[in-house]
Amino acid sequence: MQYRHYKGGLYELVCEATLEADLTPMIIYRAADGSIWARPKTVFFEPVEVDGMLVPRFAPVS
């Protein structure tokens, strides 16, 4: 599934994983340039403030 970052980039959610150290749920995702990234699931899906409004950090692209 594709997601758009609030700054405009497109990313593909690759999978969910678990961080071994403390069992934090993680999201593994791929940028358009092929680089692979990981964020805690709570951070990936949390809203961020932009110009005084809360928007999703990553919004699903239909």
C-alpha cells in the first residue's frame, strides 16, 4: 500500500516488524528511490502539526 508523507514524498509500506530490543511495533517502508526506512508504528501513523492544523504524517493513497 502506498502512503504520501505530509511533505509530499510517496512511500510503499513493506511490512510491520517488531524491534527486538523492546518489542516496539515498527513500520518498514520504501521510498521512491528504493531506500528502506523504519519508524515506530505509533510515529508512522501519528498526526503532525502543519500550519496550525493536525494532518497525518503518512496518509494512504488510494
